[in-house]
Amino acid sequence: MSVIAVYSMKGGVGKSCSAVNLAWNSAVGSSRRTLLWDLDPQGAASYILRGDQVIKDRARAMVAGNVKPDKLISPTGIENLDLLAADVSLRGLDRLFFQISKKRHLGKLLKQIGKEYDRIILDCPPGLTETSEQILRNVDIVVVPVIPSPLSERALTDVQMFLDSSGKKHAPLLPVYTMVDRRRSIHKQGLASNPKWPVIPMSSAVEHMTKLQEPVGSFAPHGPAARAYARIWRGIEKRLTKK
């Protein structure tokens, strides 16, 4: 079992859409038993995968150990893909981690849940918090969506500095340019400065995900966004097999 976190300090960078599409590629493209665990209290990934009708206010209780994970994990209707949906109770997750004072708590929970899966994709809450610290210390790869702009790239630098500051080993960061419009000069400058970073183009298909409540691979498999996510996932799988 391997864990891939999709994380950004900033909101509005395509984080949840990226998590859903990478999970779809894991389940459908690679035939991996896959779980998407939505840890963002806004629940965008849960909504896209039609999992926002779950019993409310139990996600935090599951992390605390008061509800068993299998009580909340549900199938998505996509082969090999299950969902552990978010709800608003996750807003109190930082307080919970502070109260229990266990730096490896999330890692132990991931191992417990991971017995049934090959890949777990985490849609992380934005910001650098106690929750994100636990996530970043207990995963195999951190996918960081970045819009080609100075502020978004600065946020990535802050994450890298935070991880390096402890002097401990941490999961590798995989920056991915998202919502890229090559007609914009600021985007072209960003792409030129980091030409090896994967790119997700600005796409109407990605925008339609929330309307159709489906990953782009389900309804636009041959579009540029779907092909881009598939390439990124193949690169992730290649890294994981080399571990």
C-alpha cells in the first residue's frame, strides 16, 4: 500500500479535482484497489464522487477512533475506487491532533485502513497546520498543485522549507502546474522557469467535473486534461514501484 497526498497551502489551485482524477487513474488505469480519503472539510472531492450524502459529523470521530473506518467508507460506482468522505467536523481535526499529542497517529490509521487497498489518495486541507504536518510526514509522495504565478510558487517554497527545517527525511514533493493558460504571459514565464514540471491545462472538462460529478476520464477520456492526469499518474506509479 502506498499513500499519495494532494496538498497545497493555497486553495483554488485545482487540488480536489487533481485528487479525484489521480484516484480515478489509479483505480481504472492501473486497476489498483484505491481509496480516496477526503480530509478537506469543504468536501469538494466527496461531492464530485457523489459521496456528500453520508451521515454528517462523523469524519472527525473516525479519526479519533470512535467510529470504525469501514462504517464510513463507501463504494463510488467506479470500479476499484472507494471513498472516505469529508464533512464539516473535520474543521476540528487540528484541535484533535493537538489534544492527543501523537505525531504518528495518522500514520497508524493509514496502515490500518490500507490493509484493504493498494493506493490511498489524500485530498488534504489547505494551509500548514497540525493536520497537514501529520499528513506530510506519513505519505510516500506529495503532489502539489501550483498555478503558474509568483504567489502560488512561493507557497510551494514555504512547504519545502518547512519540511527541510526538521532535518528529517520526508516524502518527495511533486509540483504540478494546474489551470495553465499558455496565452497568459505570467503562465508562460512560470512554465519556462520550470519546464520539467507536469502541466494540467485550463480545460472546460475540469470545470464540468462538479456539474457532472464525474472524473474527466469518465466523460472526456481523450481530452487534454484527461491525458495529462494519466501521464502524471503513470509517473507516480513509476516512482512507487522503485521504492
